[in-house]
Amino acid sequence: MSASRGSDVRMPAYDVVFFDLDGTLHLSGEPFPCLPEFINATAERYGTTFVAVTNNTSMPPDQYRQKLLKMGLRPEAFELCSPLNVLAAASADDMPRNVFPLATQDVADFLVEHGYETSSPYPAAVLATFDVEVDYAKLSAACQHLTNGAQLYSTHVDIRCPTASGFIPDCGALTHLLESVTSTETVRDFGKPSEQMAAYLRRKHLSAGERAVIVGDRLYTDVALGHAMKIDSVLVLSGEARADDPGLQSDSRPTFVHESFLAFLQTVYTPDEGAPSVKSYAAV
Ligand SMILES: [Mg+2]
């Protein structure tokens, strides 16, 4: 899709920009300077579709979206996708409807709102998420369901979540605990860089002929999702990855490396010489 405001509008290199959040848009909840404003301006001027893609399943997507609005993104400038959106759209073949959610109450409520049965004493599946309300009783119940034949699914594979004061256990750590105790293996997950997430993003956010890119600070989730979607990828050095990362020399390397998301956007959305630039537009 392209912008249609005014005669000086140029087509950008990409129609759709998927982007990561922590380490890419913000660091520990603090947005990188000028970045939300630049995204707002680019979306308005060029009609570029921005899609925030997060693996965070500690809260429903709408709650997470509110956090991004508070960081300065305008509501019309972006959409948001988490593994919970993928689950909401999943078929019964992808994910049983009768589940025991190892999840926060808000996420459990989200699943019920989207057709999942979560109160059965004999669930067909246990769904591990980034459950920041987890306790021993819930872990025990999940293990007992798995021991009794339920299958294990998870929203995403991240082992740990970085915070300003250190790492905390993420969904992958809880999943490993369940696998270890019950000698089971996870059937599938729905986050970056899974095929389920890749197929969902293509179906939901990409039209035929549109050019897309994904921007993120991790090779094994963000850049890997770009490979899964067969689109360009940008590794930014504002978060986890470093310029000397061995992965940059491997087959899983990104299409481009930039210091920051803003640096990439300023490169891509500055049209040819003589044409108006988003850079100058955003600075006005
Ligand atoms: Mg990140």
C-alpha cells in the first residue's frame, strides 16, 4: 500500500515493516529517542504498514498495544502481533481447543474469548506461556495433565527475558521444566520464528506483490523469522546482538545490519536526490 497525500510522495522501498520491540523500539520500556515520532511520520507520509511483532505473552495483545501508545506511537501508525493472535486464529488441527493454560488470568480470559475451553478436568493440551503469575500449584497441575496424556504446546521458545535488573524466566524456561518433569516434548510453538507465526503474518499483513522487511535485535528470533517468511531482515545493534556475532557470517545472517532501527528507517525512507525526504519531513 502506498500513500496518496500530495504530489511529492515517493514509493518507499518497503510496503510493510515488521519490527521487534525490546532492544529495537525500546530498552526496558524506554523508547529510543525520536523513533516513535519517525515511525508515526513515515506511516502517515508513505502509508507504510508497521507491525510490532512480540513474543511477550504475559498479557493479551491489546494490553501490550496500550504500552506502545504510551511510548508515543500513534494508534493509526501500527498494528501488533503476538503468539496469542496466532493462537486466536489457529485451527483445531494446529492446537486443541480444550487446554490447560499455564498463563496469567488475563491471558487465560483472552483464550476463552477466542474459543478455547480452559476449565476441563481432562484437557487435551497444556499451553505454556510467559506466565508471570505462575505458582507451584499451577506447575503441578500442568505436570499432572501431561502425565495423564495431555500434549504440550507453548507460545514461544525464549528461555529468558531481559529486564533492567537482570534476566527473568520466560516461557521457554517453564516449558523446559514441564518437559523435564514429565519426559514429554513440545508439539509446537506459535512465536518468532515459528512457521505458524510466519504463515500468520504473511496471511494477515502481506498482500501479493508487497515488499516486506523485519527489523530486530536477535538473530535467532527476528532474523530467523525473516528467513522463515522469505523476506529481507535487518539486525540492529541496539539490543542483544553485537557487530562481531558469529551468526553474521553464517547462512542465517541478516540482509542488512544497522546501528539502530532509526538509522535503518532514515536510510530506507530517504528517497533519491531531489525528492522529498522523510528525514527532513520528520525534522519539521
Ligand atoms: Mg528484541
